[in-house]
Amino acid sequence: MKLKFDPNQQFQLDAIDAAVDLFEGQPLNQGDFEIKLQHGYELKGLVQQDLGFGNNLSASDDVLNANLKKIQKRNNIHQTDSVETKGRNFAVEMETGTGKTYVYLRTVFELNKKYGFKKFIVVVPSVAIREGVLKSVEIMKEHFRDLYNNVPFSHFVYDSKRVSQLRGFATGNCLQIMIINIDSFNKKDINIIHDRRDQMGGRRPIEFIQATNPIVIMDEPQNMESETAKRAIDSLNPLCTLRYSATHRDKYNLIYQLDPVKAFQKKLVKKISVASIVSESDPTQAYLKLESVSNKNNRFTAKLKYFKQSKEGPKLSTGSFKQNDDLFVKSNENGIYSNGFRVTEINTRPGMEFVRFSNGIRLRLGDEQGGSRDEVVKQQIRKTIEAHFQKELQVKDMGLKVLSLFFLDRVQNYRVYTDDGTELGRYARWFEEIYNELAEDYKNLFTEILPVENVHNGYFAKDKKGKLKNSTTGKSKDDEGTYNLIMKDKEKLLDLDNPLKFIFSHSALREGWDNPNVFQICTLNETTSTIKKRQEIGRGLRLPVNQNGQRVFDEYVNNLVVVANESYEQFVDTLQKEFEEECGVVFGRLPIESFVDMVYSYAEDGKAEKIDLKQSESIWDHLKDSGWIGDNGLIQDSFRQAVDDHTLTVPEQFKLITKNIIETVEKHQIERHVTRHEPIKGKINEKVLLDPEFEKFWNAINIKTIYSVEYSTDELIKKASNAVLAMEKITPPKLRTSLVDVEVETKGVTAKQVQTPETTYSAPHKRVPDILSYIQSKVELTRSTIFKILKKSGRLRDFPVNPQRFMDAVVKAIRDVLHRMIIEGIQYEKLDAISYEMSKFRAEEHKLEFAKDRIVPTNKSVYNYITYDSGVEKTFAEALESMKNIKYFIKLPSWFRVPTPVGDYNPDWAILKQNGEIVYMIRETKSTKDKLKLRLPETDKIACGYRHFEAIGVDYDLATSVEDAGF
């Protein structure tokens, strides 16, 4: 197949013109006639140097700056940058899939045609992008020769083993394009390009590049923004630098902008649908999944998925946890996490990642309890194959090859190496089983059903022995062969005669995969995907091509289905956040240029008069001065009120189009708005912290203790087996699949359901896990004791129905009984040591930020504010502050913990009462003292609190108000 390129797409021509017109005023290229110079010869656009020919810029920076302003005005770009502030750096923003590479390569030919520039360097950040650029040049070169009268040009990829190529680059007199990876020249101490070489006449290879005064094109410059990278680019001695990306970190002198919203609205890329597959986990079970771990500057964190309590009930949530964080607290006191779910250890060592809780539960990376991961993966594979077959049916007579892409994070899930050779990994095995099953349902698609092994293949990096391996960055030498294979097969994969339709690749290799006929993308990562949503959808956003190599512009065909293992709400929220963070798109913000080209009147000759950028700015300023938008363009609630009250006005000149202006503003009004609580900075009350009496008080209330317990194993077996027998009915794993269309608009990223959600149940499992080992790892009883509990319960027949749910339910039942027996027999013993030094208060000072609406000012505590979690606590704190017989009080910090068998206990208040005599008190505040109305874990921890503080001689009690606190 030979890909064809449309040379007349206006949005691409506009981007090309933006770069070419920067040099307006530069002498035009009228052929290679020579002009005699004092030290050599100058050709139009070139100048001869000692080492070869270099680009020659005659236009001054003032001319470039004037051109820059004209181009920005033409393209409705409101920017304050200039050549003086940003140098000769110019940015072009183009959304993924809209032909960025085509645009900058054609810009090369236009600059050569118009001004005679001949030396160009494309700098890339990775192997993947380098191979992609090389492939693009090769498949586009015939197209460019047709467009530019067979202009002679050469291209090559810089290779440190062939530095002599640089001499040819410098001395050649034809159009030349060099592609180079930033890593090849950004380290002076190790890069060959900086070493003096005999074959280069004792010169450094980079000197030959510098002599050419090249026009540098940076592909994905946001990945080359370090100071080292910037110095490396400067070392090339560029005439100017053109920067092309969809996600600029710094938009240096922006000259053209095609952001995601414009690309989707103009239908320049495929629409997106999301098939969301989630396990309907039972919120009454202690569901947990370890999604990722991190160690940044020795700050260890773990990302966990769990059920968080809300007004509407438990909702599945994801949050970041550090050591000593209590899941019970962070879940808004969801009772299922009350028994020892404090994080005690986080391990980030590669291959050994895990998090451990105070109850002994340990989760490895990707592990979950109370979930159905395997069932979700199988359903993802099924939905991807179904969507693939449905797309093939839709385009059957259009000559379109349909491709589906699976991303994995572990090669062994696709291919396993054994002593006897290789065999399919479990995901590949499931794929073949499901494909064979579904192919029968769609057999009218095929003249014959191809052997399943022919329709899928994997592209992964290989080690020195030729074995497939995991890739973490996509930048290693082993990855080069993978990209080479992917790029070489790009056209072959589009051929209908090629049976390969389903591609499996490593998630780290995502940048290498960019095929226009990918219609389905499925990420089967066992852990949280590190792929950004934009990168994920970017592999399939391009408009497809048919067997003639021509683009297909049918919007009903051009739809990318992302099969996700998360809710669609989470998907679109994340996508919107990435658009804002990476592209600078601010949803809910009204850009200054919003009203440009809007017709506001007609001249006498009937010619339409349109709003220009200056007039658009005047309307924007009017809206801001009226308080309907903020200084940054964010649309205020007062705008909607003014529209509803018919009090909104516009400048007199535009009064006739008030309705059109309102509609334009409404298009930018965000639908989902997150309210941010303003924090207030706290500080230490030095008078309190430096008082020796306070220090004595502090040391008295935090004396260490240890506890011991006794219980009967026979009694445990009896009670635990009864608890297992009383468990709720075990049902098969239930999966919920939703299909939505994703809309990308100026007001935000939204999802629209296009079919009713589908619920499926899994069949009973034929292969079940080792139940004794699993339960033993959670409750630390002997296998013999666990076996007796299970046998006596009579519930083992439920195990195959839903193994994971059954095991987790048994663990909870045993743990609840075990904790009950332990609490009844617990004894605390005082030790000759304290738990927490007073210096910890000062160490925490830099973190002191309080929510304004959750504080009580105080002069009697360590900090100048007390934060409260409930109305009871607020009233209690205000009363303590006003009572004369209370000298000091503290809302005990989260790190003040009393060890208990059901998880660490963090009491509420420490109080120093001075009324003739000094009394040290600890008080727990609750809305009730009725034990039946308190959660069982709360009651257990309070019981332990009584015994702990009794052991160290501190007055402890439960209180609902100041009146019954015993003051």
C-alpha cells in the first residue's frame, strides 16, 4: 500500500504559512547564483564558511519580531512574548493526529523554495519519535518531490559510528534534513559528537553542524526543557528554532494553535467512545487495590483504591497514602476499614512493591482484595473483539483495514518462556478462547475463519537472548528493533490481505504506535496505567486510510473506542485534567479572541463587518469590568444571573448581536466545577510550647505501653465457624459495562451514554486459589485452625462461585471474632519511655495549613488554630477556650497513636485542668455514649483507651459535651 497525502488541507497550510511568513523581508530564492564576498561566496539563503555552507539570515530580529506580531494577529493569538524575550524560538501547537510531522517537513520544503534555506535538523527526545520521523520522511518524499518540482534533497539519522556524515551535511549544496536524538549531543563528557576526531581533521564533529547555522525543528520540545537540553540546542548554533507539539510546556512565541477542542470540533481527528468495565464490588466488603507506589525524595506514598463514605453511601475512590495514614479515617470512617487498616510499611523496590497494614494484610502491586480483576480483563478483551468485529461489519465495503491495539505492562501476560520453549501468557490465552467463540457469531464477515494465531501478534523489546522483555521507558537500545519493526510494518498492517488485526504491545512503547486504522484501544495493565489518557487515545486519533492510501472523512466511521477498566466518569475527568495541565486549555475560561470573525453589521455595499481581535478584546474587557468574568477569563456565576435577569449588557457598537455574544460565552461555561477550599497558614503558640508545665503534661500523657492478650483456640474455632456460617450469600462476580460518547467542547469534556449499561455474571470457577494460604496471610492463624473453621462452617460449597469474594468474607468473619476475643482479654503494661518527643510539634510547623471553615482560634494550644471534624468537636473546643479552669488543651495530632489489636487509636483531646490542683485528662468526644449506636471498632478502641490510660495513670473518659466531661 502507498499512503497518499492531501496537500490542500487549509489548517495545515495555515500552520506552514505561520512559520514561512516569519522570514518575510528575507531575500527570495531566485536560483543558486553566487554573490562574491570578501571571505567566500554567498548563495541566496546560504553562505560559504570554512567548513561548508550555512544558512544565511539577512532579516534582522526587528523584522522577525514585526512578522511575529502580524502572524499572531492573523491567527488570533494573544501573546506578549517577543524575539527579544524568547529569542528566535517559535512554537506551533497541533493536536495529536492532525499531521504535525507532515506540517514541519513541508515547512522545510517551503522555506527552501521561498528563501533558499537548505540546512535543517530535526531534534527528537526518544527512539520512538526518531523512528517515526524517519518513516514519515520516507513515505512522504515522493509526495514532496511532486509538490516541489523534484527538488534534490537528502536525509539521514545521525549515527555516532558514522560522524563523517556531518562533513557531508556541512559541505553539501542541496536541501538536507538531519534527524538526531537529543541524547546524542547533550552530554559533552560522553558524546562522541563533542570529541576531536582524526577523520574530521582534528575538529569536533559538532563544529560542522555549527557551521551550517541550521534551522532546528524540535519535535515534542516539552520533553527537552532541561537546562542541559537547552544548552545542547544552543550549541548547534541554530538560525532559529521551530517547536512543534500538542503539549507545549512553554509556548515560546506561539505562531499557530490547533488545540484539542478545535481539532475535535473541526472533526480533524476521530471521535472518542469509552467502553467502561468495572467490577460492581460489594461496598460492605473491605475492597482494596494497590495501584501504584512512589518514592520521591524519600517520601513514600501508595495509591490505593477503596470505598469512601459519602452522603449517598460508599463510593469507590482512589487516594494517596503515606506511612501511618489510617484508611478508616481517610474513608470518612467507613466501618469496613476499622480493623487495623493503618499503613505501616510501603516498599517501592522494583519487582517487590507492596504495602502492609497494621492488621498484617499485605498487598503487592496490582493486588486487590474483594475484587474481580481477572474477570474485568476477560471482559475488556471480549468487548474489544466485539467492537472490532462490529467495526469490520460497518466498513465491510469501504476497503478499510480495522486494527485493535492492546497495551500490557507485563510481557509474561502475553508470552511465557519455559524450559521447553515459549507458550502463550494468560491474556493471550484468554484472547484466543474469546476470539474463537465470537468469530462464530460474526462468521458472515469472513470467507473463512482464519486460525486465531494468525490474527494477533506482539511487539515488545528483546533482550540479548532474543527473549521478549518488559520496557520501562521505551528509550533503550533493545527498544530500537521494536520500533523499527513497528514502523516498517506500518503500511503492511493496513493491507486487507495481511491477517494481523490485533496488536499487543508494551505500554512503555506507546509513542511508537501511531497507526491511522487503530479503531479500538484496550489497556490491560495490572497496575494503574502510567499512560496518560491523551497518549493512550493519541495512538488511534488519526483519520483512517483505505486501500488506495486515501483518508476517509466519514464521521460515522471515524470513531475510536477506548476499552477502559475504570468508570467513564473517571476517564473523562482525567482527560479534561490532562487537557488543562498539558495543553493549557482552561475550560470555563473565555479567551480574549472568542468573538473574532463574528458578524456584527453590514456596510452599505452589503459587505459583512466582522469583529477583529481588538474589538473582541473590548467586549471581553466590558464583561470583566461588569464582574461577569474574572481577570483570567473564568466565567462567574453572576454571568448566568445577569442573563436570567436580562441585565447583561455589551458595548453599544455590538448591541444588535447581544444574543450571539451570550451564546458564545455559554459555550465556554464549564459544567463540572471543583470548589477549592482556601487554606489558612497556622503557627506555633511559643508561650504554650516553651512552658515547662506544658512539657510535664505532654510527657505524662504519652507514656508508652505494651499489651498482651489471651484466648482459647477451641473457643475461636467455635465462634469463627458460626460467623462464617452466618455470612451473606456469595454471588458470582458482577461486571458492569457502560458505553459513552466523549464530547470535547469549550465548556469541558463530557460523556453521553449511548446504550443502557450491561451487567454480566461470571460462571463458577473451575480452578480455585489456595484458600488456606490466602486466609493465613491475612489473619495469621495456623492452617490447621483455618481448616477446622472452614469445615465446621459448612460453607465451602460457596467457594467456587466467587473465590475472591468468599475468601475475603471468611477473612472478615474470622478477624471480627478474633478481635472481639482479644479485646475482652487485653491487658496494658506501662513502660519507662515516652512515645513522642515535643520536638515533633515544631517539625510539623511547615505543614500547618487549616481549612478556613473548619477552625477555632485558640491561645491555649500548641498551634494558634484547632481544627474540628464535627459540630460536637467545634462546640467542645470553643468551650475549652473560654473556661478559666482549663489552662491548656490539644486536639491530639493524627500521629499520636495508642496501639490496639484493631488498629491504632488516635484519641481526641488532651486537657490540663488547673483548679487548685492539676489534673491531666484525655477525652474522646462522640455524639452519643450509647454503645449500640457507636460502630463496633469505635467501641473496641475506646475500651482499649480506658485500659491504656488507666495503666499510665491518666484520667480518660468518653464525653458528648463539656457538661459531662467532668471539668
